[in-house]
Amino acid sequence: MQKILVVERIDENAIKGLKEDFLVDVRYDLKKEDLYEIIKDYDGLIIRSITKVNKELLNRATNLKIIGRAGNGVDNIDIEECSKRGVIVCNTPTSNTISACELTIAMILNLNRNVVLANKDLKNGNFRRNLFVGNEVYKKTLGIIGLGRIGSLVATRMQAFGMEIIAYDPYIKDEKFDNLNVKKVESLNDLLKVADIVTLHTPKTKETLNMISFDEFKIMKNDSIIINVARGGIIDEKALLKSLKEEKIKGAGLDVFEVEPCLNNPLFEYDNVLVTPHMGASTKEAQIRVGQNVCTQVRCGLLGFEVNNILNKELLMKNKLQKANIIKNYDLNLKNEGALK
Ligand code: NAD
């Protein structure tokens, strides 16, 4: 029987389903060295965002055929190295989009109305509404960077608040902007110049790393707010700190950080920085969806059926690397989809 190792928490019912066809070990307490020690025994690995799948791990994972990332971002996985070894990488990009969108909106509204600060103040025995005079978002400009799944959901929901929505995303068709009734801006700077609230929804790539740094904060409107529920490192934290010190921007909402877990960060000293511990996907609904989706894909991969969301199909094919039942699965996919582009 093939073996699957689950090293980060996913929905228990989804794991139960896997146990019908596989030997499943659930080891949420594993240290890196222990993982390196035992990984050779497993055909499938299920992770979230913490486990680093790098060359070191993969060199030891001689039986591994598929890695399921419960969630979206895959910057913790060296996809190229996986592909060289014939290991499928799949993720669940659509399962938590609504949750991430709703946390973004919670941050936008909280920062504009000082809800968290006022709550703390009142519970400390004060009743001082004058300290917490906020701003409406109505008729303000929301600048969305990355109009993908989450960015689009934020756009349509914030239109209901009467915000003007603009977006910068050079990789999507104009048609999408039109369909969403979102104004396209041609450059990042054009967005930063006019947005009252800037919200980031891009993946973390070489191009987006430190995308918002010293120069960009200079361009942003005074009194603007920036939100990052995407990935740590897209905002340069040193630059953000400087702009807060200089009271250049009004505040920031951060769910993600350059280094995670993030415990001691000078940004935490600012009342106008609202922080959460990378919990964009942490709703019951999303957890169930993510768990079921990742288990279904790993199950399909190991049993030789079609995997919905393979991230490295083209690389695997290019490398002509084959691992037993997995290649059968690719052939099936190829037949289903026609030639690969
Ligand atoms: P997506 O792939 O659907 O959308 C990303 C968009 O960014 C795409 O439209 C792409 O064209 C655009 N983009 C890429 N590079 C860009 C650039 N340089 N400039 C402008 N736009 C660019 O992704 P998604 O599902 O909407 O997820 C967005 C982000 O949110 C990802 O980083 C994901 O990892 C993150 N996320 C975080 C949480 C959380 O817990 N905080 C949960 C889910 C997703």
C-alpha cells in the first residue's frame, strides 16, 4: 500500500477519506531532521505553507511522487527541483479565496474605523469616541494590485461600498477589467499616486518581491492605507517602517510577513498597523474545502487518475521524468487536454 505523510494540519474528515486507499501518517509535530529521516518511506506528502520543500528534502525523498499543498502560495516549494525528480506539485488555489478576500475587507474597514483600537480602549475603562474618529470608504479609491481570484472578489464586494476601484495587473486581458467594471491603470506608480487604499493580491515572485519599497511609499498619497493579505516580502518591511515613522501613510494591515512565524517585529509597535498571523485562509469553510481538495488530488495522483491542479506539468514533461503511475496520469491528461502549449 502506498504511504502518505501529512505534516501540517488539514481537515480530519478529508484525512479519513485518504485512509481508505493509503497508509496515512499524520505528524504535525515533526522537526525538520525527523522529516528528513522518514521522508524516504512516503509516496505522497501533504503540506501547507510552513514546510520547506527544498533540494535537501527532495534528495532524501526517493519514493515521493506527489506533493499536495493545502492552500495556494507555493513559494515554500522548489518546483523546479521537484520537476527534475518527477514529483508532481499540486495546490488548491480556489479553496480559500473567499476567506482571504473577506479578511482583506475586514482589515480595510477596521483600519478606517479604528475598531480594534476602540474595542481595547473601551475595555480598558474609557469611553472616548473622539479619539477614534475614522474615515468612510465611500467614494474613496481602492487600488488593487493583482486582479486575480482574490483581487476580483475584493473589487466586486467593495463596489457595494461605493468605492471607485482601480487595478494594476499587466498580465490579464482588458476584458476582465471591463467585466468587473474596474478601471485599468497602466503602471504601479499610476495606482499608488491616486489610491486611498492599496491592497496587494499578487503571488510572491522575483518581480513582486519588495514591489512596495522606499520609492513606492514616497509616491503613495499621504494618509493612505496599505493592506497585504497576499505574501510576506511583497512589501519591504523596512520601507514600511520608515513611512510609518515619518507618518507618511495612515496605516497598514498585514496578514503576512517577510519572516514567518513573525513574533518580534518593530511594526508591531505601531497602533495603526493591524496584524494577523497569516490567517487569510483560516475559516472553517475554507479549511474543509482545502483539505478535501488537496486529498482528492493526492489520491488521484497516486492512483493514476487526473490531478486537477498540477503546477509543474509542463516542466515534468520537458524533463521527461517519469514515475510509475504518475506518467500514466500525465498521458491521460494529455489526451484529455490535447497537446501541451
Ligand atoms: P491569482 O493567481 O488568482 O491572482 C494573482 C494576480 O496577480 C494575477 O492576476 C496576476 O496576473 C497578478 N500579478 C502577477 N504578477 C504581478 C505583478 N508583478 N504586478 C501586478 N499583478 C501581478 O492569485 P490569488 O488566488 O488571487 O492569490 C493572490 C495572493 O494571495 C497570492 O499571493 C496567494 O498566495 C495569497 N493568499 C494568501 C492567503 C492568506 O492566508 N493570507 C490566502 C490565500 C491566498
